[in-house]
Amino acid sequence: MKITVDTNVLVRAVVRDDPKQARVADKVLKEATLIAVSLPCLCEFVWVLRKLYRFDEASIATAIRALIATEKVAVNRPSVEAGLAVLDAGGDFADGIMAYEGSWLGAETFVSFDKQAVSLLTRQGQAARLL
């Protein structure tokens, strides 16, 4: 079966705080022939792990890298790598994705009120402007 995974399935598989749901998540992920993981799903995944479960950035990045290393996972890898680059630098995964996606859509500059996001993106060589 080819599936699109919801955030809560990934969270259960990683956090394992509900043993029954963790077993069901493991089963569906193992049996799937393709696991489509959307960018909003990954952004939610990062937010949930960070805010609700207090995972650090390195643990979150490790979980994402393990997921996308799986052959049957389909994801927008360049966007995810951009998100991981910002996360690895101590920033917000979603900011990296938004900046990458915007550039891919034809934008020239990422603009934000978020000083940290603009600073991190600028240090990575991306055009970013603080409003």
C-alpha cells in the first residue's frame, strides 16, 4: 500500500508514548511500499517534538535524517535539506523550508520579522531581509 503519513503517526513511531499506537504506526510504516511525507507534516513533526516533547535540535534532525534515508519514503528532499541546514544552525526547520520553497517559486529574497531566521539564512548565503 502507498500511504501519505500524518504527523501523529510519525510522532507515535518516534516518541513511543502510546505503546498500542506505536505498534500500529510501526506496522503501517513497515508494510507500506511508499510513504509520502509532506512538508507540512514534517514542519508539524518538528514543532511537536520540540514544543511538546522537548526534543533538542540534534535529536529532531537525527529522526528526520533516519526517516528520509528510508528508500520507500518520498519527500521533497531539497526542501528538507534546507530545513535541516537551518535546524542544525539552531534555527527553525520551517524557516529553512519556506526560504527554499520561496526561492524555488521564483522569489529573490526571504523577508521576515524573525531576526534569527534572517541571520541564519544570510550566513548560509541566502538573500534574506529583516523587516
